[in-house]
Amino acid sequence: MSPVLAGALLGFVAACGVLIAVLGSPPMRSIRLDDRLSPYLRDSPPPSRLLAGGTAPIVGVLAPVRHVLRPVLADLTRWVDRLVGGRGSVRRRLAALGNRSSVEDSGSSRCCGGRSGSDSASS
């Protein structure tokens, strides 16, 4: 291979490399749909807990009352858990007892029991 041909081939390869680098730079790239939508989707608020399903239907005479009070009792249970702590220990004790209820159900029953106890003590 002659030195002129080798130089021309080397110049061609270098020019292709520069062309690929320039066309691949951010100002020359087309904006993808993912790049356009990600700022809006990343900062979206979490869905409402009231719209989340997955709970078993409540049956019985007091079903409407339980349905209305369930979010309030869940918030009260979370507040007590933040105040006192011990979610992990409650879960371990429930598992040791063989109780299949969740920590929220256990906390709700404790809140209802405390409320009824304070009501009966005040009367």
C-alpha cells in the first residue's frame, strides 16, 4: 500500500469518526419521547390511598360505619406508630402468636379498645 493511499484511508476513517461524534452530540440528536415526558412523570404525586383497592369487602351490620372509619383509623394507627414506634416488634409478636392480622388491623383494634375504655371510664 502506498503512503498516499494509507494517508487517504486514515483521513477517511478520522473524518468518519468526527462526523459520528458531531452527529451524536446532544445538540444534534433528536429529542426522544422519553426525554420529553420524564420531567412530568418523575414528579407526579403518588396515587391516593382512597383509590387503592386490594382490601377485602366489609360485610355486616356496621359495614358502612367501618367503611367510613377505615381511613381515619389507618391514619390514627400510623400516627401512633410514629409516636411510639415498635412496628417491627408488633409484627414479630403477631407472628409468634400465629395471628394473621396486619399491624394496621392490630393497631386499629387497640385504638378502638382504648377509645371504648376511655368512654366507659368517663361515664
